Amino acid sequence: MTSLALKTALIFARKSCPDLTKKIRYIIDELDNLNINWQIDRETLDTHALDIDSSQHDKPDFMICIGGDGSMLHAAQHAISNQIPLLGINHGRIGFLTEQVGADHTKLSNILPDDFIVEPRLILETWVKRDGHLVFQGYCLNETCLTRQPHQHVLEISLKLDQKEVCQFHGDGVIIATPTGSTAYALSAGGPIISPDIQAISIVPICPHKLSSRPIIINQSTEIELTITHFHSHNASLVFDSQPPKEFAKDEQLIIKASKKVIQLIHPNSYSHFQKLSQKLLWEQRDNA
């Protein structure tokens, strides 16, 4: 249990789907039964054509995201900016970040108002600079990816750690992942699974030309700098979580550090990170005789 009082929820569900609209109404009924105030994100109202008065005078003190992990990554941007906890209700395919609520799964009343834990997760803060001037700044929960654009040759990317030259990666790109992101794109690229309570960052090359280019795990306090070397003739693509890609130019620097902010995820008291991984990744279990 936790001493954190949750009084007003902001409901977030961007994907357009009839079943998802029903899930929103189900969650609203559950919140009403729990005497928890609620508001609905404006884009969510428009997407689902909900004729609902969600106006509340109280500022939301937590978010409920209904959807899959992709929706959670979008909701995380709001949760990080406003520094409020985030509860994910699964309505997607994978659900590493979300909980099963409704139908034959857990009732919301088994989590709220006070039968839950709040887990802080490391997030990345990213800066793009050109000639010493800031071009872009943002946060991500899973990963920052610097990748080649379609139909390009391999990238040559220079890596510096704490302003010291380390190596050049030749390949399709590089993923900089949090422990949360270690079970996402980084895992598909051969990166390690990192427990979310470990304050570390992984650097995972994508399809490297040399087999000696292996994933690296570094301390969260380390500053990472990536640039495209002068041997490469094209710009690259820069992707933060599931946001639209940005073009990354040869004369720009990508700087990444663990943020001083964190994101707080709400889980049931029964939550186990590694039990969820075992279920989602279909890890081997001993057959009962």
C-alpha cells in the first residue's frame, strides 16, 4: 500500500476503436463507484466522439492510459511534464507497461484507491545541438534511436562518453535505452534485459558491421554524445519512443543523459516485473508431471 492519495484522474486513450470506447465508459463507471473524480483528455474526447461532461475544477493528480504500450509512451510525455503518476490499462497486444483491468481480469477497485504501489522509472533527457545552439530538447521513457534513413548505406556514428572518444559504430544505427526500454526495440536488437530498479543506460548498436560491436551498459550519470562522422554523406533519422522521426543532420550533436525527473508508474500490490516478463516473453517453465 502507499500513502499517496489519488483524487482526480485524467483519462487518456488516443486509439480509435469501438471496443476501446466501451473500455473508457467501463473505467468511468469504476471511478464513479470509487468516488474518484475524473477528466478526459480533449483529444480522447474527440477521437471517441464522447458526449461527456468531464469538466472538473480539481487538477488531475494521476493519469489513466487505456491502450497498449505505444499509447503509454504517448501518455508518458504528459505524465513527465506534469510529474503525476501513470496507471496503464491494457487494451493492446503486448502490455509490458500496462495492467489487465476489466472483463475476466483485475477490477480497478483492486488497485484504487489505495491498494497499489508507485514505481519510479528512469527516463532519458535528450538534446540536439548545432554549433553550440539548442535545436531540440525532449524526454523519453523507452529509448532514443539514431538510425539510417530508408535506402541509405550504413551509418558511421561516433560515440563519446563524458566527452571522451570511445568508438565508431558502423551499421544501421544505435539505440540508447532505459531499463524500461530494455524490453522493447533494444531487446530485438540483441540488447540485455535490465531490471527497472537498476539505474543504468544501455547502448545497443543496430545491425553492426563488426561482430565486435556489442551492447554496453553504463552508469546513469554518464553523458552520451553521438554524431555522424564526416565519412557519411547523408543525414540520419532520430526517433524518441514512438514519436514521429526527426531528421538528424551531419553537423548536429545528440546528447543524452538520465533526467533528474522520473516517471512514476502505478501497479497493483501483487505486481512482479519478472513474472510479467516470464508471461509476455514466454520463458520456459517446467512441465507438471
